Amino acid sequence: MIQSIIQLKTTIGLSSTSLDVKEILNALAASAVSDQNSQRCLNALGKLKRCEMHTTHLMNEGNEKTLKQAGLNLTTDAKLPFPED
């Protein structure tokens, strides 16, 4: 499923073939129709509510929003690049 999405992005000429969180969740949901393991993962997503997720890099707003909607508490130790005085 994921490889198919990457191929589609390449075919239509997108500069980035990386999948964002929403695309990954959509791929999981689509796979769950015919794959028992994907269905089990989809059913377990609710268990992530109120769990902590730490990242060492800044996330884009879309990924951060999707993860918060899923109920994850996000933390980061990333540093914003400020110009030196």
C-alpha cells in the first residue's frame, strides 16, 4: 500500500515522496479491509490516547495536528534555528 502511494507521488511529479502521518493512517485504513494485521493495528490506535510521543526534530503543522487529534501528547527537544546577533 505504501509503495503504491510513493509510486503515485513519483508518477504525478511531486518533489517529495515521503508520506505524512495522515497518508500513513489512510494507507492503514485501506489495508485493513483485506489485511488482518492492519485491522488489528487500526483497532489498537485508540490505546495511544494520552500516551507520550517524543521527537528530536520539529514536525510540520499537519503531522503535529494529526497526532494530537489521535490523542498523543507530543514533546520535542528540537531547537528552532534563530540567527545569531
